[in-house]
Amino acid sequence: MRAVARLVSLVEDGHPALREVMAALVPHTGRAWVIGLTGAPGVGKSTSTAMLISAFRQRGRRVGVLAVDPSSPFSGGALLGDRIRMQDHSNDPDVYIRSLAARGHLGGLSSATPQAIRVLDAAGFDVVLVETVGVGQSEVEVAGLADTSIVLLAPGMGDGIQAAKAGILEIGDVFVVNKADHEGADRAVHDLRHMISLADRAAPGNWRPPVVRTVAVTRVGADSLMEALDKHRAHLDETGELQRRREGRAVREIEQLAVERMRTRLESVEGGSGLDVLAARLVAGEIDPYAAVDLLLARADR
Amino acid sequence: MRAVARLVSLVEDGHPALREVMAALVPHTGRAWVIGLTGAPGVGKSTSTAMLISAFRQRGRRVGVLAVDPSSPFSGGALLGDRIRMQDHSNDPDVYIRSLAARGHLGGLSSATPQAIRVLDAAGFDVVLVETVGVGQSEVEVAGLADTSIVLLAPGMGDGIQAAKAGILEIGDVFVVNKADHEGADRAVHDLRHMISLADRAAPGNWRPPVVRTVAVTRVGADSLMEALDKHRAHLDETGELQRRREGRAVREIEQLAVERMRTRLESVEGGSGLDVLAARLVAGEIDPYAAVDLLLARADR
């Protein structure tokens, strides 16, 4: 566990040793089932995560949890309060829970998350739950990392409109209406099913995401949710979609790392073709941005 | 106006002619005052934008508005409803209002927005208002595009916590508590001032963001807001901060375009060093992501 914690810290920090670490871990990966869990603040992500941890532990599965907050580049500890609610599992040696801070600039999170997943996968966790706060585009990006994506909603939060707006219909493999004992749950389930059926007509033959009701705080609906997850996993295996998703994820990871490396190269160009000089000329109206890129790349490529 | 509309469409579509267009426009830019306006859904961004348009029009200024929704990669028309509320100005030839859709993948918006600003700047708009939905990191990115950033809040939305969490304290040059006739407005103003004073202590000597109260729907507080904006503009001019911000913006724009071009180059690599092949090998555990990047870049660089 200490080793896992240290390896995830190396990932967070973008430590130079990562290169060696990843090379050593890669041959031991590919076994973990990566499950994404996303939803707006207040829908009950942490209680749902706790419920899922218990359900997988009952099956004897080892569970790793990564809690990612892509909305907050400033406060790495934003999810700390939520973490505390998961303390039930804090003494279980087969459960590892970790917040992942979004340090550094754009792209930092995108490359850190797949690497952190790889650490947990190689460490032998059967299930890796990636919990993210649902906030538009970043949510969609993180969902792309999972084998199975759960989208969590709660009644009375203008679910329908929110869902359509944030594009979550496109990313959910399993939808959960949590707090199903609250007023408006039926309505939320109904609206969601209706929207899914509309989206389904556009893409027939694909997986039709089920809508599950839960009351995560009392563990009601845990069995239904697990059943829905199992069905999706079977679908992934039978259709070859698992391999396709993982390859797509690998494409994005490699591309992201390549872009980061090239960005470093761009920033190291100095003199008249340096970024600062080109930027000052652009502000002065002496050069257009495309010509600036030509000059910059001519030097960055050497 | 028709030409402006067509040019912004070229920007949105990432049209190949953009290169030529930007080269022609750049010498005519640098005069517009770029003002960012951001806030969570429901705080009154559109009514505040309408109020600002009127105030600048009373001074005889030509105003361009770009409404950007970075949270929604799927629905370009998400802000359409809001736009309708600005129809007061739809017959004024010195006001141009446009929604900017976030098409394409990551980075698409980041490079489109400065280019769209450039179009309006070159077209002779004295003020370019960039309105964005406040959603975490993307909001912070867009704020980086403005000379002056207004952060809009409304009472009773858990402002304090929200503010701290989304990092808006760092990006606001002028804070506005809109709906100041609602309960909790005093509290919101007080909390905000307190948080600003705490942040201020960490960075003394800098601009201390004022907090202005408005009721945008009845135009109450428009004068105070304009006064705050004028003060910030004077601060930008006197301290050289205007030039610094614009150069920072230009750096990011050039870098973004360079990264986009390099990404295209990466995706065009074929054969054994192609992204797809490398990704499949990564999933199979045969290669680590860094080694994959080495192979990819060796080919992309030719």
C-alpha cells in the first residue's frame, strides 16, 4: 500500500522517474475493470462509491478508488471532505482510496489519470473506480478513461436539462438515479429513460444504458446496480468494445504525452523565434499567429 | 456586419482561409478593450451583458459580444435562449452579438476565442465583451483572454464556497454581486470582500478587486460598475499590465496553434509507428507510453 501511494504521488508530481516506473508496470496491466463514476455536486457520488466498494468487497474483489476533481486547478484538497465519508473502508487492506489533484497546466490531469489507473491495475486491484465531479467537458474527458461509465443523478436537480446540456447522455453506460426515496425520483427516471430512447433511435443496435434507482446511503439498489454493471461488462467482452475502448484510451494517452513533450520543446526555444518575442510582435500587429507558429516550429524542430 | 459574421464563422469552423484572414487583420488590431464576464448559470450574465452594452453605447462606444460556452462540446446552441434576452440591441448597427460554439476537441475553443476577438477588434469595436458560463478550469482559461475580467455572483448561491472552489478569486478584476435586491446580498458582498482582503495580503501592492452591487434587470448599479471598469482600465494602462496581459494571451494563442498543428502531424504518422499500432501495443503490455511517444515523435519529426 505504501508503494502504491508513493507511485501515485510520482504520477501527480510528474516525476522524472515515471518513465522507468511505467515501463516496469506496463507488462502487469490490463486486468483491472476501470469504472468511471460522475455526477454533479450533491448527487451522492461518495456514498455511491462507498456502496460500490462494499458490493465488490463482498465478491472478494480488491478495489482501488481515484477521486479526481478536474474543475479545480487551485485546490487539490477539495474532495477531502468527501473522502472522510469513505472511512468505513479505511482499515481494509484490499481497498485503496486516493484523491488525485489536478496540478500544473492543461493536460496535466489527462495524462496523470491514466497513469494512476495503471499503477492500481499493476498493483492487482480488480476494480478501479474513478470518481469525478461532473463539470462539462472535463467530465467527458475523464469518462473516456473508463471501461464502464456510471452517470449519477438525483431527483429535483433539473436533471433532464442538465443531462442534455452537459452531454452526459453520450458518456453514460449505466445511469443511476440516487436518492430514489426523494420526491421527483419517478419523474427523473422517466425523463432519463425517454431521453435515452430518443438517443438510442439515432444509434440502433448499440448498448442501451439502463437506469437504476438507488438510495446509496442505506445501500438500497446496490444489487440492481451491480447487475447493470455486470451486464455492461459482458457486453464489453462479447462485442470487442472493451479492447476498442482501451485502445482509444491508449491513443489519447500517448498523444497527450507527445503533446506535453512538444510543448516543453516549444517553450525552450529562445532568441528571435522564442515564444515571448513572437508574442510581443503579435501584440504589436507585426506578425500573424500562423506565421509565428511557422517560425516557432522551424526552431523547435531544429 | 455581414463580413464580421462570416469571418467569425470561418474561425468557428477552423477554415483553411483563416491563415490569410488573420494575416490581413492583425495590423488593424490592438484597440479593443476586451472585457470578460463570467459566472455560474442563473446569476444574470445576459442581463448584465445587456446593461453593459447600454452603458457603453451611451458613451458612443461600439460593442461586440462573444458568448462562449466552454462546458458544452455537444450543443452549440445552448446559449440561444439567453441571446434572445439581448434583443434590445439587435437593431443597433454598432452592437454585434454572437455565440461561439466549442466545436472539435480539446483546444478548439482556446484557439477560436482569441481569433474571434481579433475579428471584432479589427472590425473597429471599441469594446469586446466575452461572456462565459462559469465552470471551473475552462472559465479560468477564458478569463486569461480578457484585459479586464468581471466575475458575477448572486446572493444565496453559496457564493463564498463556490468562489474559493472554482478559483474565481484569482481571476476576477471586478466582482459584481447581481440581484443585489435579493436576500443575502449584504452577506455575499461582505464574504467576498473578506476573501479578497485575505487573498490581497498574500500579494500586496497589486490591484484590489472592487465588489459592486447591481440589479442588472433594472440597470441599478450600472454607473458603479462602469466606474470600477474605468479604474481597472486606468490601472492596466498605468502599470504596463495591459501589455503584459496581451503578451501572455499571445503566448498562449501561438502555443495553442503550434500544439494543434503538431497534433495533426502526430495523427498523420502511419505504419508501425502510427498511433493506432502503438496504442494496441500499449494495451497488450508490450510497450510503455513513453517509449511509444519516442517512436511516434521520431516519425513525426521525420
